[in-house]
Amino acid sequence: MERWATRGGSVRLRCVHDVPPHLLDKVVFLRHGTKIFQYIRDRKPPYRNFTTPGAVLNIALATENSIILQNLDFAASGSYSCEVSLDAPIYTKESSAKQLTVFPAA
């Protein structure tokens, strides 16, 4: 993910992992440790969008590995991470957090 974004702009968050698709159960994107998006493989629909302060999540462009936050405001600044879960064997791993700073447009 980019570390800097312009107010009113957008940013793509990616969850990079090497889990084979048939073993991937769930991917969760987090802001300050709070869920902002969740993908669960066998759920219909598989995506669940939570509130993202200072941004609008474009659910139409979401995948199990990436999301796009649009219409960014200063409140979207913060620490973002993702969490990948396997169904069998049961295993969950959280990524290291990355900091995003939203600054005024020039």
C-alpha cells in the first residue's frame, strides 16, 4: 500500500500471501485492529464491508486480496493490516501494519 494519499483520492490495500486458493478460508482487512472488510470463501456473497472512517470502500472492485478506499479524508490516516485464515489446518496469520497518511490536495 502507498504510505501517502491525497485528500479526496484513493488507495489500494493488498493482502499479499502464498496460501493456495483452495486452502484460503478468510481474509480480513483491519484499521487500527478493527475490521473494515472481510472475505469468507463459502459465504454468499463472500464480501462484508464494515465502516471505514474517512473513506468509502468500493465493494464493486474488492477481491479476496485487495480493496480500494476512495474519497479519502484525513480520518482515513492510520495503521492498516490484513489477516489470512486457513480452514484446515486451522491457522490465522496477521500481517505487519502499514501506516497511511492522508494529506491536503495541492
